[in-house]
Amino acid sequence: MRFYNQAHRFYCGVDLHARSMYLCILDQAGAIVLHHEVPAEAAAFLEAIAPYRDGLVVCCECLFCWYWLADLCQAQNIPFVLGHALYMKAISGGKAKDDKIDSRKIAQLLRGGNLPQAYAYPKGLRETRDLLRRRMYLVHKRAEVIAHLVNTNSQYNLPVFGKKLIYARNRQALKIAERFADASVRQNAELDLRLLDCLDELIGDVELYLERTVKVDDADAFYRLRSIPGVGKILALVLFYEIHAIGRFGGEGEFLSYARLIRPQKTSAGKVTGGGGAKIGNAHLKWAFSEAACLLARESAQAKRFLARKEKQHGKPKALGILAARLGRAVYHMLRQKKAFDAKRFWNGEPHEAETRPAAKVEKAGTSDKVVTKARCRAKGSRRVLEA
């Protein structure tokens, strides 16, 4: 977690809402020089902070309405800091809580160098990122409707569909509504089918708009993401816009943590006390890497073998998570080193197809010795090769 620790003459904490904002400005000694509520308007904000513009830094929580304040501060050359809402425990940890108290706590955290800092996504790029996130919302809704159709089919113990309902031609060929004898159940299924058709149309329109209009400021990074097997234009755009600048991450661990690809652990006195922080990170990037892992498994035979091996050890969900984390690590180094996806390096250390074949049994006159491959010896914890 990054903390903002730069020194300024004045520190302004803003408890921001849609129609109002509470300001608290502290000087270097920690004394309050301004503490009152103003309308959430550019003119009112600039008028309130005018006497303290020289050496002022402004901070607010990362909520839904921070865009205009960040853009205003950038236009006025005022340093702006975005606070990480989930990490700012001091805001909600007090016995009493209101806008006045919250604004003062934000200013105190900012002045003391203890403000957990979020990434203020730059103007001009966040608009496309938000559209990609809206498309993701529609995709999730489509998956929910498909799951409801499958569950309804199971409720009445009907044969499985056997085809993927994500494709309109499969839904038409299966004649789903005609499966159900009751009229109310048929109406229920028809509602789902009509909703799926509508969602397909909306998602198609958004994807066509993105493919035709979106321009990436770093085409090389975009095409490096496209070099991953199975990753298409839209998924590459999601990865590109959610990551934005790989240099903002201090290391591989920070990137994997931000993408929710590793599980945090809490320890005390050498003992594990639990996990946590499941909601901290980028859920959209987590989804993108999970999707990329599934597509990689579809395109790569070695990925299928990798998943099959990990599935025996950990189960299918965790096996996909391991592959997604491996892919996230590869993406970090691809963007850092400015190189395309290299399958040989990605699977470095993994057994190849020849090494995973079952060992042959050789019978000789008077003997029944087995020829055991190196891969089987490693699986048994031994590196010896038994020969006849």
C-alpha cells in the first residue's frame, strides 16, 4: 500500500458527496484554518480555498463522484490525492461519524503521511475504461440469465441442453421454451430468451463501437497483450485499460495483489492468523485474467495438461486460479520488458508431452523389470532411473 507523505503548507480534506462537500484545511502545525460545508460546484470550491491556494494539496475518498474534482484540481495546477476508501479505516473507526468529522480525519491523515493512496486514473482514458466495464456488466447479466435457464431446466429434470446457450443459433435449434409443459414455465423461459437476445444486441453494439473508435496510446503494449493465445481485441482492451501503466506498480507482487491473483495472508508471532483483503484490488482485472486463463486452456494443449495436473492436486477452481496467476506474472514481465508472449518461457520447467506419457513395461526372459521414466521418478520423489 502506498502512502502520500509529501510536505505542503496546507492540507485540504474533502468529504465529497453528489451535491455537497465538507472542507477541512489544516496548516503545517495541524491547526484548522477552514472547516465548513459548500455546494459541490467548481466555483464554490475555488472560492473557499482561494486564500490557501499557495502550497495547498487536496484529497478526497475514491467514491463515484471524484472525477470532476480531480479534473478541476489538474486544470488549476493544484496537487490532488485520491484516498483508498477501503484502506481508510480511520474514517469509520470512530465512535461518532459525520461529514465534519470525516473531512478533518482525511486532512489529518494527509498531513501525517498516513493517507493510503489510490490511483487517480487520468482523464481521456477513464471514459473508455468505464465503457468497457459497462460491457462487462452486461456480459455478467447474460451469464446470470443463461444460468437461470439451465437451473429451470434442471428443476423439471429435463435432459441437458448439450450446447452452449451463449450462441443464439444454439438457442433457436434447441427450442427451449417448447421443452416445458406448463404455460407459466414456458413464459418464464421465453422471458429469459428475449432478454438474452436483447443483451446480445447491446453487447454486440458496444463491441463494434469499441473496435471502430477506440485508439490506444501505446499500440505496442496492446499488441503484446494480443500475442497471448486466445486473447482477442476486446479482452486485450480490457487488460490494457485496467492496467494502464505498468510502471505504477513497484514489483511483480504488487501487480498480482492489485489484480487479486494472490491470496493475502496475515501472521502474528510466526503463526497464520487468517486472510483478508478479498475486496481490495481490481475486480475487473481479476475477471479479465480469469477469462484469459480459460481461453489459453482452450487454445493450448500444454495448458490443458497443466490444468489437468493441477486439478488433481487442488480441484478445478483453484487450478484455474493458479493458471491465471501464472498468466498475470507473465503479463507483468511482458509489459516491463516490452516483449511479446513467449510460450517457451511461459512453460519453462513444465514437463512436455513426451515426458507426461505413461511409462512402458518391458518383459524380458526370466525378469519382470519396469522401465520407469524420469517424470514418473520425480512424481514418486526419486530421481533414479531403473534399468533392466
